[in-house]
Amino acid sequence: MKTALLGDADPDDWDLPPKPKGMRWATYERWVVKYDDAEEMLDAQLAIAAARLMKRF
């Protein structure tokens, strides 16, 4: 998803890149929602994994 929006831009420069010229705002907003949902899921899974590690030590 991020790659599709970044194109040739450096991924380290953007958390989520600006809307590409020619892309409709509705399409971009759908990508933003998908990206935010994926990031929230990743954060939740990271918290679960960290909690499991903390129980071991």
C-alpha cells in the first residue's frame, strides 16, 4: 500500500506520502484509512508480543 502511493519517493521521508497528482481524494482517503488500520493492528500485535516476552523474564 505504502509502495503504491510512494512511487519513486524515499520511504524514509514520509509516514504516509502526500496525495499523488491525479489521484482522486476519495481514493487517497481510502488508502489512508487502510494504512491507519494496518498500523493500529501492527501496534496491537507488538504490544501482545512484548507482553508475552515480559512474562518470560
